[in-house]
Amino acid sequence: MKIKKSAQAGSLESCDVMVRIEPSQKERKIIIESDVIEQFEEQIQKVVESVLDKYDIDTILIKIQDKGALDFVITSRVETALKRSSKCIKETSYVK
């Protein structure tokens, strides 16, 4: 998948996450802000990385503002932002 433009998904409501992505020419950079960063930073990082790996994305700037979202919420928000950015309309299954 190719990141064509900036995009976002989610909200700053409790139990949600705001995901903002931008194209990058150099690297994959993930910036995480969270109310529970000390407990869950590694898990949030793993979830985001797994979605980026699934779509074979190596160059991106992604900013995560977490308000206590569960893994499946983070996954769906990242996927939505990626689809908006790439103008991809193909549906994906969340069940493996």
C-alpha cells in the first residue's frame, strides 16, 4: 500500500484513539501519546507495527493519541487512516 496523503481516523473520546498519518520518504516513525503510556506503550507499539507490516508499509509518520483504546480499536483506526490516505476501498477482514 502506498501512502499518498495525510489522513486521520478516530477521536479523543475516552476509550478511543486518534490516528494521524503522513507520507514519509525516509523511515517508519511512530509517535505515541497516551494516558496510560507507562503501562501500555509497548502493546500499542506492537499493534501499530503489526498493522503496518500487514500492509507492507515501511515509510510513514504515524501519530497516536490514545485515550485507553483496546487493541481492536487501535487496529481499526490505523487501518481506516491508511485506507483514507491511499484511497484504497478494498475491504479487509479483522478476523484471522
